Amino acid sequence: MEFTVKNSEFLKELDLAQGVAEKKTTIPILSNVLVEAADSEVRLSATDLDLGLCCGCVARVKNAGGLTIPGKRLLEIVRSLPEADVRVKSLENHSVQVVCERSSFRLAGMAKDNFPALPEVPPPLATIPAGVLATMIQRTGFAIASGESRYTLNGALLLLKPDRVLMVATDGHRLAQVERETQVEGLNNELRVLISRKAMGEVHRLLAQGGDHAAIQFSEDESHLFFLAGHRRLIARVLTGQFPNYEAVLPRDNNRIVEINKEQVAGALRRVALLSDERTRAVRFQLVKGRLEISSSSGELGEANEALEVSYDGEDMQIGFNYQYILEFLDAIGESEKIRLELKDEQSAGQLRPSEDDSCRYRYVVMPMRV
């Protein structure tokens, strides 16, 4: 195998492939990237057995062939090189030489025979606008459970209909839901799939490379989900199980409405959180007419409070929240300046959503804490 490729194009594809390759594994070949050169392109494949990626770029191929190369080291080498052509050549004993201008490296690789075969992509079932899917992942992905024993909470629910897309994620303490009316090309019925946290992150990276006006094709078989973005394809193992009945926890009688400025409340939360209990991360929201006071206390650290002028004319009340949950919502919401905090009482879940016209119909539900 021998080929020459532009550094910037090769680096972009390597970076995507290394995002999927297994970082800590007892199977060494899973930390490698399969590099195959043929015709006028070089193709890269990576997998951790739950997730797989195939991508590539144009190359001048002198000798066709394939080899697996340690992904992290190859990425670090290419990233360190100047913006010039990179020549990659296989040597004896499955090693590979990487040359760029006056720099030369020799890496120990492995034969491609034992690299896991990735499944063939079935015909696409639906085409989703990239901008729509990217926004949904940004607004829900942070609420997916990590290390949760309930396996289905380790992913987000994607619901596709011919005229709309819905995504929901929850970890049992908070829930993020976003729904967007948009034409889903090629779809004649309803599709419900669970997408793992890691797969969501890698889909988002693919979308970022393609731009908002691109589209992503989706298909599935019995064991895998497939996302196609141009010449790149991401393959994710299906999460089995039943996603919780999220509609049952959506608040319906939260009639105490607080209009708040996103930047003001985010700044106040970050300051007050400095003296909150490090284990619970609890802060108290105390509401009186026209005023919101955010406070925290810790027996070891002390107390903090900050008052904000807000639009509120309901009854006095106080409620506790995990400040990290609120800040993650505020970071995910994007450019919205005004936020609606909708409350019922001290024991019921609070709901946050953008005050401005929101085409995504975004809602974020957070369970209260005792403070």
C-alpha cells in the first residue's frame, strides 16, 4: 500500500475515526484504524464493536492495499505535520512509513485480517435535515444518563414521523424534550429508535462537518442503526428495551410563571454555587412578587445568595434544584435571552423553556430537591 494525501483532508477524517476507535481495550486491534487505499481514495474504518465509522478522502494511490494502524499515534503524527502532502507506505512486518517534507515516521501496525467487518448499509428509510438533528442533539444529549443501571436511559429516544421529528432524553432526575415540524423525506410511517450517548456525540460531529444545509440519511436493520452523511457512514448497535413513558412526567398544571434573563440567572447560579454543598449541588429559589432570590448553604463552606428582578406576580414560594441541571439547560439553549420557569409547588417538577417563539418546542423538566 502506498498513497499520497493532503494533510488537512487526511487529518479531518482521522479525527472522526479516532473518535470511534476504542481507547481502553483488551483487544489491541480495536484501538487501530483500518486504512485502505484503492483507485483514487483512501478509506478509514474504526470500531469499538458498539459503534463503527467509515470515512475517507481523495488520494493519489500508487499501490492499493490495506493495513491497521494505531489510531491515536497516527492522528498525533499527522496533526503535528506542516500543511503539505503526506505519503503513507506499508513496509515489512505490517509496519507503515509516514513521510511529510523532512519528517519521517515508522509505526508498527497490524494485518487487517482480524479487523472486525462492519455491516453493509441497508437502503435509507428517512432523510433528516442536518440542522434540525444537530439542534436536537445539542438540546437533549446532556440529559442522557451515564453509568445508569437502567440500560435504556443510556440513550435518547428518536421518534421520526413524516411531518415531524422528536427527541427525548432523561436520567430519571431531569428530562429534555425537543420537537420540530419538518418534512422527513422517504418516511411513510413512524420510526422509534434509541441512540446511545456515544453514538449521539459522533452523529453530532458528523453533522458539524457537513453544515446545517446538509442532510443525513437514516436506516436500520435488526441489530444496527445507520447514519449516512455524504461519504461518511456511522453504524451504531441498537439499544434494546423500552424507553420510559416520558409523557407521564410532563408537567400540566405549572401555573406559576417566572420570566428570567438567561445570562443573569446563569451568572447568579455560578456565583451562588461556589458555596453550595459539593455532594448535593443544591440551591434554593425563593420567589416573591417581582423578585427571585437564589441561595445556597454548606455547613463546611458557608452561605451565598443573590437577588434578581424578574417578571413574577404569583404567590410566594421556594423550591430547591440541582444547580448543575439548570446550568446545563442554559448552556444548551443557544441564543435565547428570556427563559420561562414554570412551577406548581415545592414538591412538583419545574419546567423551563424559551420565552421567545421556539420552532423546536423545547421543554426541560427538573425534579425538585429538599433544601
